[in-house]
Amino acid sequence: MSQADDLETPPPSVQPVLLLGLLLPLVAALCYPFRHRLYAAAGRLPYSITEPTEPVQAHLGYRPALDPFAAPVLALTGSGAAPAARILAVAALDEHGENSLVVIPRPDTTALFGLAEDELLDDDTAALFIPGNLDAALAYLETELAIRENTDVQQARRLLLVANPEGESERIKALLDRHPGGVSVILIGDWAGDRVTVDDDGMVDAPSALHLPQRLPALSRTEARDRLFSIVAHQKTLQKPPSKRRSSPRRSQTKPSNPLKS
């Protein structure tokens, strides 16, 4: 009988262990709120809280806050020169189209906007003029500025040339020197004066006097082309202004009467 009792009764050393295992969860549950109250009294939280950061919003579309007419010459260089010239040209057409004229030779419209040779040939938009080449563009600007100077024109559209110099740097410089403040130019290529370097990410390295942003927004050639056609279509719906080819008003001409008609 004593041997049977010994087999049914657990060893004495096991009972405290079982009792401690039952009491530990209860003690932990009771101490948890008390521990939080201690942290609150000490003025700090038991864990660190990180403020959620707002995701960076992607800037879609075209909304540059810059003035393409801010400097007489913006000579762009670097891998981002063409996109920078593209967005400056669109800014001039979109933001300043009511009082400015952007002159872009046909080869440069192809390079910047992807225009074909037969696109916008009959365009009569007051804010855009596409001559056949750089020589024709400079000839127009030289004539227009001479007319304004000789006729003392006070109210006229601001002029902006966007082009690759193509060896005409001296002629462009002479035009700027002869008519200070009369025209602004955005050049993509070699230029002897100050240059603006733009990289692939649109980061700008320029003299502080030019007042350019540190980074220019991105605008692909496809987006710029769509934007260009949208601007042209919008301006055609407005009232047709006087011809952009001359600043002075044209003289009215009366057709001679036909002597055969009585």
C-alpha cells in the first residue's frame, strides 16, 4: 500500500514549479498597466512613435515658374540642354503668348518638338513664327527690330529666339548689341559667353544673376508636341491680332475701279 501511494503522489519538488507557472501570467497581466502608468508619470512613452511622412507628390503636366525673357541670352549646355530649351519655349508660348513672339527655326522645332517638315506650315498664330532656317529667323529679327527702331514703336510683342547657333554666334551677338533689350535668345550649342549647364535630372548650374530655378521640370518631346498643338489651337480660337511680321500698321490700300464697269 505504501508503494502504491508513492506512485500516485507526484514528487514534492514538482508542485512549486507548477504553481509558479500558473502565477507568472497573472502577475504579468497585473503589472502591464502599472508599467504604463509609470512611463506616463515619467513623461515618456514606452516606445518611439515615428511621424508618418507624406509621400512626395509627382508633379505631372507643365507648370514651370520661370521667365524665359529674364536674361538676354540663355546659352544651354549639358545633357539636359534640349529639354531645358523645350520647357522654356513652351513657357514663353503658354505663359506669355499674349504679348510675345517665339521664333523657332524649322530644324529646331523638329529637334525639340518632333515636328515634321509639313506641320504648321500655314500657321498664323501670333505667338509663334517658324521660319525655314536660322538665317531666315535672324533676317526676320533684324528687319523687325530695325522697323521698331526707325518708327519708334513703344508697344510691341517681346521677341524670343530659340535655336542652335549653327556658327551664327557672331551674328546673334551683333543683333543683341545693336538692339539691347529688344530680343532674348535661348541657344543650344556653342556660345562664347556665360553658359547654363543642365544635367539629365534637370539640375541647373547657372550664374545667380540669371535667376533660374535650381531644377527645371521635366517635359518630354511628346508632351511638348501635344502642348504646342494645344496652344496653337487655343490661340486660333481667339480674335486674330495684327500681323506679327511688322510692328507698324499697314497702310490701307483701295483697289482701283474697273473702267469697264459703269
